[in-house]
Amino acid sequence: PSPSVALVKVTEENKVTTASILGGLAGLLVGGVWVGAGLFAAGSYLAKKEDSDVSKALKGVASGSLEVLNFGAYLNDKYAVTDKLGSAFSEAVEGAKTGSGSSSDSVESVTSFIDGAVDAVRQADKEIDFKGTFGTLAASASDLASQAVEKVIEANETYKITDQ
């Protein structure tokens, strides 16, 4: 057996990205899209501050979240949860094929559709690398949000917008 590798490496950049994503998800759940976007940007900006207690807290929560995600992936690898679920689903479909009689054609058509969809997703993942692409996209979005907040703060300091 090959050694298991973490699903997401726990690095400073990944902690900042995860902190902003968690803030965005919390805001989305509590207040909707605009609150989610605001908390995403705020989380990104605050997590990048080096000497801030808020930054340390956000990175701590993000690190814990990444560890939980990696532990879940470890358990999935160890106990083959998704493989067992897939096998149970396949067995249920096979049972429906053999026991359904007149509707076996419809079961066969659904099975071939699902098999085609699974193959298409696997092929697309090989070509696109969904995990890597999503990680890069999330890190870029977090970085852009942090830069946008910094520009707003600079503009406020220059033009004293909040003082008016």
C-alpha cells in the first residue's frame, strides 16, 4: 500500500485561503450572498495581517478545519467509504435489473446514463484537475479580496471618506 498524502497541505497560504472561505460560508449561511462576500473579503484581509490576534485566531480555526478535512480523507482512504457506497449502489441497481422484469430496459438506460456521466466526470478531472484548479481559484480570489480591502482602506485614509 502506498502512503497516504494529505488532501490539502496545511500551509500559511492555505490557512489564509481557508479562513476567507470559512468567513464567506458563514456569512452566506447567516446573511446571504452579500454578507458572505463581505465576510469573505474581511476574512481574507484580516487573516493576512501578521501581528494581529484576529489573524492568529482565524488561521487557527482554518488550520483546524484543514486538519478535519484531511482526517476525513484519511478515514475515507482507510475504510474505503466511498468505494463501499459505490458498491452498494451498484448492487442495488443490479438487483433492480434482475428483479424488475418489464422495467429492466429503463433500469438499463438509467445505468448506462449514470456510467456515461461518471466516465465523463473522471475524464474531465484528468484533463482539468478540479482540485488543483479550485485551490488556485480560491487562493486567487482570497488574494484579490484582500487587495481590494487594502485599497479601500488606503482610499479612506487619503480622502477621509468615513469622516464626512
